[in-house]
Amino acid sequence: MPNAEKLHYDYGREFEEGEESCWLWIAEMKNPALPEPHCYCLLLSARGTRAATLIKNFQSLSPDEAQEYARKLVLG
């Protein structure tokens, strides 16, 4: 589980034929020598409505606040 290490995250929203598709992931870098996505250890992933809510929360945060938010999501 991550401690003071920087977490990596990404999210997206796609609209296709009037339908919204959302995804979000939070991961910890485990092996920087490997190419993406193999260098990461997935800590949390979400899709659909849950991802949309989390994305909305991330969007208004500064980088430091986003790190803290990601850490809270992962650690509870």
C-alpha cells in the first residue's frame, strides 16, 4: 500500500451515440524500468456512475489536493 509515494491516476469520459462512458484508475509505480502499463500496480479502478462521481471530484482539485484525494480513496 502506498505511503508517501506519489500516486499516478488517469480518468476519462467518452460520449458515443448519446451514452457516456467513464473510467478512472489510481496506481502506484512499482517498476519504472517496465513500459506502461506494466510499471504500475493498480490500487483502484472505477467505471460508470462511480467513476463519473470521482472524476467530478478530481477536476476541481490542485495537484497536491488530488494526490491527497487519491490517497484517501485508496486507503479509505
